[in-house]
Amino acid sequence: MKDVRRYLAMLCLLTLVLVISGCGWFIDKDRIVVAQIGERKISRGELAQVIRDMPDDERPLIRSRGDLRRTLEVYVDEQIRQDLAEKLGDKLNFPRKVAEAEFDARHPEYQGVQSMAAANVSEDYKIGRQEAQIMRDEREAGIDRVHKRNLGRAAVLYRAREAVKNNTLAATPEELAEEYRLRGNEFKRFETILFLAIRFPGNEATALNEAAKVMQRVQAGEKFETIAQQYHAMNPDLVFTSAIENNPDIEKFKGFWQQASGAEPGQVIGPIFMPRSDRVDQQTGAVEQVGGGVVNLMVVERTPERQKSLEEATPELMQPIIEAKMMEQLRAEYDVKIFADKLPDPSFTDEQGPPTS
């Protein structure tokens, strides 16, 4: 009887060994190598885990082997970027605040989460303290993720700029022309106005009242320039000339442009709220906020929006070209290999037969 049990135990062990070391049925199929970065191997299982761990708004739709290959290539490139960023270290000056602003813009549901103090979170925000902490942690993790991605791209651009300086990397005129043909309409010279303004600082109600008086004088026939000279004589800081472009990405001037966009030279507009601007001291590097308040302005010149010429758009056209070329060089440096034939076919719920070893 003991011999029978020993025989059965040996048979089970042998079967297990064959399964584990065989062609990859069940246990081993997630270990199949689908890519290599130098000596580092990336398996099916690792790729599947990466896709599962992606945030919902970043996870790609996988319908075919081609989709899976593109996802794998993106992951491999990101591994290279992260490694390069770590090696460059302090050479990359890319503040985390940029990632914070980017994350908050994409995820408004987390706005205000930092101000949820433990003492009043339940009363003021109608959620529990534990939930508020989870939201804070999720936001921080999201910002970290964006920051790492930004640093990786900054590392590639750093290498690309160094290569351009050393004349080992360049965008050819033909490449620039083709990029402009495909994307030229994305590059704009924004609408710009040059204006003369009278500023009314202080209490908003008082400022609006003073600005309204100026508009009444203009409507009664007085020249805006004459009124501006009178205010300048009283206080030079109240009158200024400035130019501003209608960049839709700058949120703080949207209200200004709702009134000013399309105004022609000589037209007087107001009252308009003008947000404060940053002024950098060239000697010390200190930043102070200046201006702001309610203004009346007269348009001196207006340049309508137009598409940039090839020459004007060249710096913006060049960046994606040299970035793509640098990534190609980095893949060679890191000895990247993609084994597309080892990828599973997502169109089937299960594979027919064992995968090839």
C-alpha cells in the first residue's frame, strides 16, 4: 500500500513539473516575454497588470493585437523616459506645480479637497473624514503620476536639445514642411490689441463708479486721450499702454476678451475688470503682482488672429520631430525588442491550445 501511495505521489509531482516547465499551459502563459529593454524582460502578465492599473480615463480600448502592441510600445517608451529622468536628476528643472495644475484641470472633482480640514469635513462637505483622506491620497497619487510622466518627457527633450546643439540631431526642411502641411492650422497668431488704459484701483464699487464717469465723458464727446492725460497728471500709475493677446489657454483674461475681442482702433471699451499680472524684478528675480482693477481703454491697434507661416511655426513644428527622432535613438541605446508574435489575441476569450514557447 505504501508503494502505491509513493507511486501516486511521484506521478503527481512529475505531472506538476511537466506543467510548470512545459509549453506554457495555464501557469506559464503570463510569463511569456513580449518585450525586452536590454536585459529586462516584460511579460504578458506585467503588461496585463499595467493595463489593469491604468486610470479609467487613460486606459486604451484593446480590441486587437495591434491595439495591444501599441499599448506595449507606449509602456516600453515610458520605462525608458523614467530611467532617463532618474539618470539626469537635477538637470531637469520641472516643478511639480505644473503637474498639480494639469491634474486639477483634468479632474475638477478633486478641486477643494486640500481645504477639507479634518475638523469640519463632515459638516461642510457632507462626506466622512476617511473618504476625504482617500480623495486627498488619490489626488496626490494622480499628481505624482502626471509629474513622473512630465519629467520623463522633459528628459527626452533635454537629450534632444543637447543633440541639436551638438549637430547630431536635426529636423530637415522636408520634415518641417510635411509637419506644417499636416498641422499648420493648429499654429495661430492670436488676436492682439494695443491699448491705452485708465485704471481705477481700490474698492470695486468705487472703481466701477469712477470708470462709469469716464465713459459718460467719452459719450458726451470728450476725447479719451485728453481724459487720460488729465488722470496721468494726477497720478501717472493710473494710465498705461499695453498689448495683450487673446490666448484661450489663459483663463484669467477670458472676461477681458469677452468685451475686448473684435474691437477696432479708436473704440473705447469699459468698464472692464483687469486681473493683476506678475512682474519679475530683473535684478533679484522676485515676483510681484501689479496692476489689476477696473479699467477703461481705447484700442490703438488690433491684429486679427491668423495662421502662422511655416517660418513662424518652425520652433513648434521642430519639437515633435526631434522628440520622435530622439526616442528612436533611445530605443536603440536601450536595446529594445518587441515580440509582437508573442502577444495574445484579445479578440478571443481564451487561446486555442498552448502558446508557443
